[in-house]
Amino acid sequence: MDTSLSKDTVIQVRPSVIYSVLASLKFLLLSIVFFGLAVYFRSAPIPHLPSILSGIGLIILAIGVYKYFYLQCTIFIISHDQIKTMTGVFSRRIDFLEMYRIKDYIVTQSFLFRILNLMTFTLLSIDKNAQNKTIQMKGITVTKLPDHIRDLVQTARQRNRVFEVDNGTL
């Protein structure tokens, strides 16, 4: 992957659709259980039990649908000098992380992620903002993105004359 991004070049990364479906699948299955219980107890001596169970099933289903759209509306925009994290379905939040503030990178793949060719890419930063300490890109397709970001971080540190100082303690 060419790491010489111009100032106008950006990369957009978002969780894969299969990851979003799997993440919201437990809510779908739980809502089906509640709908099944509502049908099973439709002639129960307790009044309104099927309606209550159906209502709970609808709420759980709505949570699952929201989770799916929340994950699909998450976008990571990577430019030569910063990473923007855009989240939210109804309202939008945008977090900015300067490249030179990135300290370390972690790539993890569970067994299921390895089968589906997905990964979780975690960026650790030296940012003082507690919410920007880590950025997790969960469920993204396996690419050379970690190597690419590593090169961008090195270039940004050289450009901004940022040097890491180690105090020598173990």
C-alpha cells in the first residue's frame, strides 16, 4: 500500500456488514424467544401476559436494529495528519486524533474473525482526553491498514518534530 498520501487523500474505514449483523444477532434471537413465549402463553390465565412479552420482544428487536445501524454509521476517516471517528445514528459525534499522538497499535482476531477475514485494530494514544486514549476499529476487513498508519505516524512525528523520551525504568 502506498503510504505517500497527499493532503487531499483520505481513507474511509467502517465495520463490515457481516460484523454488524453478528453483533445485533443476539438481540434478534432474544426477541424471537419473547415472541415465541407470547404465542405460547396466549391463553394463559394471567391477563395481558402475551402483550407484555410481545412488547418486551419489540423493545429488544428495536435495540438490535439500532445497534446494527449504529455500527454501520460508524466511520473512521484517515488522512495524512489525523484520524476522525464519526459515530451516531440520530445525532453525530466526531472525535479527532492527531497522527503524531498515536503511541501503539494492536491487531486482534478471534477465531470467528479469522474465518470471516475481519480484525479489530486498536490505536493507543498519548492524548490527555480519556475518551481518545484508545480507538478501536472493530469488525473491519483485514488489510494493510496497520502498516499504513504506522508509516503515517512516523511521517507525522518527523514533520512535527515529536520525539519519544523513555525514562529508562522497567
